[in-house]
Amino acid sequence: MAPLNEEQLHQIRDERKEQIKAAALQVFARKGILSAKMSMIAETAGISNGLLYHYFKSKDELFTSLVQEAMAESEAALRSIYDMPGTPLERIKALTAEILNEGGAPYFMLIHQSITSDGVPEQVKQIQQEYSMDSSVDILLPLFKEGQQAGELVEGDPRELIACYLSVLSGIMVINSNGSEVYRIPKVDMLMRLVARK
């Protein structure tokens, strides 16, 4: 059998790194940074502890890397609303459905853990300042203003409206990620009543 070339080795390393990050995302989302252990991540990824440390030197480094990615992807998802077709209300509705998509729950919980947990690395706190609630409000502000001017969205301070909208979605995601049978995710149309003009 021929030895692997540099490109094949690089691909294997990239795939292994993604495998580790996927496992770490599940563990951190479920346990938070304080309760998560590198051994749990290695076990979830199906690799040895030694191999895990070959890719990430510490739990903090791995957590920080994941939070950076999750925050950047979250911001990109908000910005993508401007590439969507439709009226402001239709685009907000599409964004709401995207945010509440079950596939994003581990990323959301990772971000939530990074904001609410003790023992978060200093670098993560800096990332949070860069991707704050205010920056999310700033991204959505032109769309919400356009929706108000078109008579589609409720009147009032648009920044306050966006903050309320994002806070409600965050609360729903936290409740949903806990797997409680008591709560149900509201339908997107029901949530639109928060922002849509009657």
C-alpha cells in the first residue's frame, strides 16, 4: 500500500478535528465548561485522550474555538436575512424558523453556556463582547425599521422590539434544549404576533 501523501494526511487531520469538535459541542452543550471533561469528549469522539490532546492542548482552547465558531455562524445567520427574498415580515418569519430549527440547538446551548457558566476562559468573554446582544440588534435594525415603515411591524422603539424578540427566542431555545415535556415550542406564526402589526 502506498504511503499517504501530504494532501491525504491534511484531509485526515481536518476530518479528525471536525469529529472532535462535533463531540465537544455535544458534551459542552449538555454539561457546560465546568462539568465537561476532556475524557468525556474523547470517549464521545471515539478516540484516545492522547489523540485529543494532540489536536487541542486544553479544554479551554477547545471550548474557546467552538464558541468563536458558534458566535460567528450565529452572526452570519442574522446577516443572511438580507439575502432572503420577501417582505421584512416574511424574512423575519424565515429567520425565526431557522433559529428554532432543532439542528442548531447544541450551538445555541454552547453559546448560552458560555454566557451563563462560571469558569469561562477570558478569551471567551472577549468574544462575547464582540458578538453581544447589541451587535445582534444593530444587524437587524435596518430590517425592523423597514418593516415598521411598511406598516408590517408594531410601532415603537425598534431596538427594544428586536431585543424583546431575541430574548423570547433565547428563552424558548433554553427551555427546549432541556428536553422538558412540559413546554412546547410555539409555532412561528404565533411568535410573529410579538412583532407583526395586527
